[in-house]
Amino acid sequence: MAGLSIAERAKLSLHLVRRGMRNVAGRLRGHPLIRWSIFPGKPDRLVIAPQDLHTADGSRASEIYAGRFAFAGKIVICDGRSPFDIQPPSDEWAAELLGFGWLRHLRAAESGITRANARALVEEWITLQGAFHPIAWRPEILAQRITAWLSQAPLILHDADDQFYRRFLRSLARQVRYLRHTALEAPDGVPRMQTLVALTYAALCMAGQVRHLRTTIKRLIAEVERQILSDGGHISRNPGALIEILLDLLPLRQAFTARNIPPPATLNNAIDRMMPMLRFFRHGDGNFAHFNGMGPTEPDLIATILAHDDARGAPLANAPYSGYQRAETGGLVLLMDTGTPPPLTMSQEAHAGCLSFELSAGLQRIVVNCGLPRTNRETWRQVARATAAHSTVVFNDTSSCRFLETGSFKRLIGTPIVSGPTHVPVSREDQDDGSIVRASHDGFAERFNVVHQRALKLASDGSRLDGEDLFVSAEGDLLASDKPDDFAIRFHLHPLVRANKLTDGRGVMLVLPSRDVWTFTAHEDRAEVEESVYLSGPDGPRRTVQIVVYGRARKVPRVHWSFVYVTPASNAKERGPGEEPELPL
């Protein structure tokens, strides 16, 4: 708790009290004496099986049959033992195993052997962990398993004997009953949404659960209204959350229709708002921008989701509730983070990337944020969340947000954001000669009495991006003389971009895989090329470079820079050595 302000400690304490009360109530309701009802309802049959939209790989079925389980970057070879009887190499590996999402790979292979293998593994779990297990019975893992068992029921139950069928249904009913009492113990955000989706699936798919449908729908609607913002973004501000939630909500809507029950209007409206936001975060190559916990994009999943988008409208330009801006001209795409941190309970994945941006030209990304890898995320998480891992300004080697990194609170609630920008005004002008986005944030105001202002102008023909970073006093007319004022303006480059410094020291030549050439110019300042790391590569972290402009804010309060597409025609039109872009803040 050292280093936290009184307000920050009070906010964390209130969060702990509320979470503790929820957990106590959930555990009382989920006590074994209640969980195993003396007269349990009899789910005599499954009515429907929801669709699974996740990508399946039938080739992995043979690995699972051979006892080779590869999850979360770790491989376990069972050597004849049950995977549920082996010490897991990590909690992430255990979570993937116990969530049973891998059943979809067995279904993709679809043979008598894979069906028998699926039944054997389900039966092993019921025998070894069906009563209780500290990881398997976490609400978020429980929800994943319930959803997986329901959606893969045709695989599991095909050719099954009556004894297994009854045992499967009894176990499923017990898990659903426990989850109904402990759903709110799941981490806030996507996991909690998934618990309510799983309960809704159960009420729709299991004959003995339909009596809970009305109550479950009411809880789900409340959560959808809380988490899905007016512009279709997610309250966590993580673009990846949209993918995860749509993969659940789209089949859920189909399940309502299959039962001849109209889907709730709130559910339909949320899906309709989320689809354009899904397009909002995409670059020209189909990959998502790396903001607030977004990792590698899985193209197959995105294509599957977008196939359900009947409107197929153009992406939004302004997402004020989510805190993002998008500008697109002549094939040049700019995406910018212009929001405050999400609520404390949703900020475990959030990054200190306010006013960072990503830039792509056609099918090639140029400027990126570092993102997060698909596996071994915990190793990189705190590095990736720092402002230095984003294409924006770092002041005095300090992030614009403060994370809970030490003390007793961390052991209890992890590493949420405890403070950060509170005021991020944004203005936008879409003119004939281009689009201008102006924004500022006060994330450095309390510690260094400075406000960072940024203006970006995208030319209408997609040939250039002009930028201006300005440092102004948060209080008074001048920057405080008794506070450090070092800044670094960072532009992380995609690993496929080759960068070479120009002889004038102010410019960098960028060569794209298409052999298109762009130049970066810091008009009155030196530009350095330094090492960086791109964490969101499809095969894991990759080396790359970043352009950095260093300075002292009291001496250089305003920095102009630009990215320009180089062609013979544009070379003749480039500005002279002393000319700067007209980009007033």
C-alpha cells in the first residue's frame, strides 16, 4: 500500500469489501449442502445443442488421443495417465484443459474413435474432479465447461449408453446449479458475462432448467447493458473483448430462435452495435489495433463473426463512449486511443496508452503498439501495459497510469489501474484536405504539472500524416521549474518495416514489404532509431525498432513530425528545410 494516496486506498478498500461480500454470499449459496440438493431436478434430456463458432482443428484430435495436451504454450504428455490427474505446468494450462474448449477439435475430426475419446475424458473428469476442484470449479472455468459440454453434446452423447447419458446430465445439472449461485464471483468483465451466457444456454438447452429462463435472461440483460457501451465498445476498452463476447452472443441468439423464443431486444441491439465496432478496430490487412490488452488477431474468427453481420456497414469514425478515434483517407488508416482508463474492476488488462496511435497504409501496418502475446502473457503483461510500449509520449520514463504492483492489495485483486488520466477532451474536424483529431490528457499532471496535447492530421489523399505534440502547464502559464521535464515521443514500427536513419539526423526512411517508401521527419528535432519488441506476432514476440524523439519540455514545448509517402511527384512538393506543417492546436 506504500505510495498509494488516501483516495486510491479508499477506492481499493471499497472494491475489496464489495467483492468480499459477493464472494461470501456466493460461497454460502454454493455450499455443498446446497449445491448437492437432496431432491435435485431431473434434466431428463437435452433439447438443443448451441453452435460453436470457434475455429476447430481436426488434426489436434490425434494429439489428444495420444495423450499430448498443448495449451497456453505448455505441452504435457500423459503417458497413460489422465490429464486431470497430473500436476498442471501453469494455471493458464489448467484453465484451458478444464474449460473443455478443446472438445471442438475432436468434433472436427468426427469419428468413432474421437467420440469414444471425448466420452472417456468427460467421464474421467466427472470421476476425478466432478465433486470439486479449486480451479475446475471457478465460476469462469465452470462457465466455459458448461458451454463446451452443451455445444459438443452431439459428439459426447452420440452412441453413448444410458448409464453415461444419465451420469453426464447429473454432472451438468450440478455444475449449472453451482454456477447459478456463484456467477458473480467471476472476474468482472468478459468472464462474468460468460457465466451468465452459460446459464442462459443451460436454461434453453436442458429440459430441467427452463424454469430458470426468465430470471437468467433478466440477469444477462442487465450485464449486457452494463458492459456494452452506446457506441458498441466494451467497458474494458479492450477490442478483443468484442470478439470473445460476440462468439458467445451470436450462437445464443440462434439458440433462442431454435426454441421459438424471441431473443431479448437488448441482446439484438447490443450485437447490432458491436458489429460496426468490430470493423472500427481493423487495419487494412484485417488485423486489430493493439489497445488495452488486444493480442494477435485470429482472422478465421473475425471472418466467422463478420459473416453474421447483415448490415456490413462502414466502420464508425468516432467512438466517444469507448474512447477511440478512427480516420481513413486514401487507404491510410489512423486509430487513436482518446479515452480514460476503464473502471477499477475492469482494468486488470488495461494499458497506459492514452493518445497512442496506430497507422497503416493499404495492407501494411506502419506504426503499432507493442500489444500482448497469445501465450506467456503474464511474463510480458507489465511491460506491455507501460506507456513506453505505446506510440505516444512518455514523460520522465513514467507511465500515464499507475498500476497496483506491490503490497497486500496486489495479492488480493491483482494489478488494476489505480489512477490515470481523468480528463481527455477530444475534437475532430473532417475537412476537404484531410481529417484532424486533437486531444489531450492529464495523466502526468499530478506528478509533473504537465498536460500532453496531441494533434494528428491525415491528408485527404492518404499520402501523409502530420503530427504535433505540445506540453503545457497543468497549473499556471509555465511548466514547473522544480519538476523533471524529460520526454520521449515513441513510434513503434511493425517488424516488417525496415528503418534507416537519414544523414540529416532528423529523418528516417521506412521501406515496407511492398517496397513502398515512407519517410519520418522530426522537423526541428533529432530522430533516433532504437530496438523494440512486437509482442503480438502470430508466432510470439518479434524484434522490431522504434523511432524516438527526445527532449526537455521547458526547452522544447512543441514538437512537429510527419510520415510522408515518397513518390517522384511528392518529392517535388516536399516542404523546405525550415517549413513546418500547418497544424494549430
